[in-house]
Amino acid sequence: MADEGDHAPRARICIDFGTAMSKACLCLDPSMPLDAGVRPIPIGAVSGAEHALFSPSVLFVDGGRLFFGPAALERAAAGIEGGRDPLLSFKTVLGARDLDQAMATRLPPSVDPTGTFRQRDALVLYLAYLDQLISDALARVAGLPFGIGRARRRYTSPVWRPGSGQDRVFEGVFNEAAAVSQRLNRLLLAPDGVSIAQCRDALDKARANPGDGRLDTGVFEPHAAAAASLAYTNEPAYIVMVIDMGAGTTDIAAFEFDERNNPPALTEIKEARQCSGLAGDEIDRILIGVLAKKRGAPNDPRFLRTARLAARDFKREFFANGNATFKDGWRTIAIRAGDLTGDPQFQRYLNALGQTFITSIAAVAARARATQVRMVDVVLAGGGANLPFLPQLVRAAAEQAAPGLAMRAGPLSPSSSLYGSVDEYFADVFPQIAISVGGSLVEMLDTRAAAA
Ligand SMILES: Nc1ncnc2c1ncn2[C@@H]1O[C@H](COP(=O)(O)OP(=O)(O)OP(=O)(O)O)[C@@H](O)[C@H]1O
Ligand SMILES: [Mg+2]
């Protein structure tokens, strides 16, 4: 029987389950030209999400059934009156100091009022759902080798602790997810959810009899972003600093790039590494605060819940146009750029984020001086790379922390001439999918070396 080994032995699929959005990317072979070898997987097209290349990382229990992705968001929107919450961050689990303890914690009642599921169950079920999305999505991509769905899996992680046993724990999770995916199969994609009893049964059977999750490795997220940035650039700088602003966290890390090795080595400048909670969700909270103030009655829980569910769309419109209108039942609330820039909470946010940048840039500048590197690249990754104020905040921080250091700052982009057929659809969201793209490209040994 043919298997993946016959057709694409070096193929791997990298999954990035972010706080807000999950992404997945297939790399057929890291030595192939990028436009032929790297294929972001359209999981959002299968789940019915807004964009084909990402799908909301959401899970929701309602009426005795479990819902995933866009279906979960819809149920949550319908349940606004009930004090329920669809948001679930796997990042707190992935990044937890005590992984076993985090996995054993029950889901909050706002997500699962039945108290049935623990974080580990949620992760297994969510990964099984992603596995189904991935197989369906791969079938829609033309020209892939037979059996590519069996390529080895990677996941990106906001922390990386070599030798911590983290990968063994995740191997177990991936293996159980494979068994659940096989058992529940298409049911996981049903818009009307899966019954809790079926989920429980599948979880118990998977625990007793796990499948083969084909886990290759975890990849440190900033390392994946740096790899994506180097792979897709025409003129590599010798030092790359990555600012990955997602929904839950802004992760900063810097790497030295040594192209004398093959594959080129990335070594981390440890002093520059930081993780801050000042990310996309925090901007949502600030915008909701501004809206609530304008509305009067700033503590109305129903309004706050409605606003929270709509905040990401509202924010996108606001930063794209410099103003936006929020619909609250029969009334509308308009806010303009000045409402945000004049808001004390937003000013505190900018100051604190700027200070974080200053600390990392100072560490990078010291290393650049020591190694006589003249040009540093600062690449913005994650959905936050769309925020128009970020490049300016980086430049202001650089002027303070490293006057005279030449620096290029901007969103990560697939600008390489190697990548001949960049379509706009892909280029537009590149910063947001870059972690999964880089994670699929990066070689395992590199990852270990840089984080060791
Ligand atoms: N065009 C845009 N303008 C402003 N913000 C945006 C835009 N597009 C996405 N975002 C924000 O980016 C965030 C999602 O980015 P991303 O997918 O990188 O996060 P994540 O990987 O899910 O989160 P994390 O890395 O923290 O776990 C959300 O806060 C979203 O609102
Ligand atoms: Mg992310």
C-alpha cells in the first residue's frame, strides 16, 4: 500500500493554534522553491470562516452539544443573554509553567456549563476537529501528492523548554486526537455540533486506545516567524527582531542569522526575548471602554458582551478607516481617531508597549555593536502587524534605545523574488499566517539550538 513515504517523505504540516485564530501550513520539502513547496492550508474555507486561511480557535458547549469554530461563535452570539462566553485560549495551556496541572483544569463554566471537559479534553477535541478541517482543506488544494494528509505534524508554541517533556505530553495529545478524529470523523464538522455523550465516549476510547498523531516537533513561535522572514526576504539582515502581536500576547525575540551554515543557523539573542499581554485583545478592551463611555451606562453587562463579540470586526474597520460605527440594537455609536488617541488607557498602552520595545531594541543594539552588524530588521508578525501605529512606535523606541542604528521596520511580507506567484489573498494575511509558514519550514535541529 502506498503511503506518504513514497511521495513526499520530507513533508510536514505545521499547526498554529493562536488565541484568536488557528492556521495551518504544509511544506512539501524545505529544499523546494517556496512557491512550489509551501502551501498554506485553507482550513477557514472548510470551517466557513471569514478568511480562507484561518479559522477561529473557539469551542462552545450548548444544549448538550459541542460546537467548534464559526458554528461555536454563532451559538455564542445567540446566547448573549445567558452570560456565556465562547472564548477559549489554548495559549494559557501551551504556555503554562505546570503543563500537567493546566491540562487537568476544568473549562470555565462560561464555556462549558456542564463541567464535562477539562483543558486536555478540549485540546484533544479541538485538534481532532482541526485534523478534519485539514484533510478536507488539503483535498481542495490542487496538485498535492497522494496521501499528503499523513504528513508529520508540528505545532507552534509560545514557550519552548528543551528537555521539559513538553513534546511527550503533546505527543499523547496528538495521538488521542488522531483516534478521536478517526472515530467522530465528519461529525466534527457538522454545523449542529456533536453530542457531549459522543465526545466523552470518543475521548475515553482514545485514551484507552490512542492513534498515531504523527507528531514531529513543537516549534518556538518567534523562531518560526524569524524563519519565515528570512526565507521570504531578498536581502537578509544579519539580525532580525520579531514582534509577533497576536490576540493574547505580543512576543518579541531576536535572532542572529549565520548563512555560512547550510541550512543557515539562527541563534537567539536571549536578552531581547519578552512576552507581553499588550496585544490585540487589550486593544479590543480599550476600544470597548471608549464605546461604553460614549454610550453612557459603561457597565451594562449585555452591552459589554455584545461589544466583546463584535470587537475584532469593529477594530479592523476602525484602524482601516480611522473611524467606525458600532451598532447597539437600534442605536449607533460612532468613534473617531481622536477618541482613541485621547483615551488615557490607550496612551498608557502605547507607553508600556513602547517601553517593552525599548528594552528589546537596546539588547539587539548591544549585540549589533559587538558584532559590527549595521542593519537590523524588525519584522511585525501576527494580526497586530495590521495596526497602523506599530511601525511608528518601533521607530520611536529605536531612536531612544539605539540612536544611529539602521533599522528596517515593517510587516512581514512575502516579497522574495523566489516567490514568483504571490497572490494578493496570501500577501494580505502573510503576517498572520507567518508563524505556521515558518514553523513548517524551519528545521528541527535549528529550533533546538536556538532555544537551548
Ligand atoms: N486588519 C486588522 N486590524 C487590526 N487588528 C487585526 C487585523 N487583523 C487581525 N487583527 C487582530 O489580530 C489578532 C489576531 O492575530 P493572530 O491570528 O496573529 O493572533 P493569534 O495567533 O490567534 O493570537 P496569539 O498569538 O496571541 O495566541 C486579533 O486581535 C485581531 O483582532
Ligand atoms: Mg499567534
